[in-house]
Amino acid sequence: MELIVDQGGIAMGYGLPSKQTVNVVGGRLQARDVQVGCRLWTLEGESGVQTTVVEVVTVKVGEVVDIVTDHVTFTVAPDQMLGTPDGWVHARDAEGTVLAWTPARKLCRDG
């Protein structure tokens, strides 16, 4: 699992599988290919903003959580923070919760 931290200290993933797709400025990368200095698209409220990776750490986890939505299914560590209309929740506590989501292709659009 990869821990990716942006310049604001926000952990983009407490545990993204190494093959998980990450939205970088200019395209997509697998989490294992994200490096310090990479620019990421991050959902902030309803807008996509650019952030810069300042730290990447590889960790082993003993448990994962599958997040299933109407749009996508992805796997994360239980401590992964997920955005909701009411704030951030851990993936392990997200069952039945509405998640903040946008199609990746819309992150780089203005307005």
C-alpha cells in the first residue's frame, strides 16, 4: 500500500494498493509510480485543485476494504479517509455513506 501526502499535509491515501490509479496532472499513474513532486488532482469541496506530493511511503497492511459505489469499485486500507458531504470518514466506517466523487476527466475542468 502507498501513503501519498500532498503539500498541505493531507494524506491522499492511508493505503492505496500499489496498482490503484491516481489522478495526476496530465494523466493517471499507478500509486506505486507516484513520486515526490508529482502534481495531483484532488477533490476539494466540489472543485478539482492541484496539489504537490511531498512524501510517499510504502507500508504493508493486514486488512483491506472494498469500496463499492454506483460508479466504481476500489480497494483501500481501512484507515483511508473518504470524503462525504458531512466531512471525512475512515473507509472501515463508510458502509451506507454517500461519498464525494467526480469523474476523473472533470477534475481539470474549470467551473
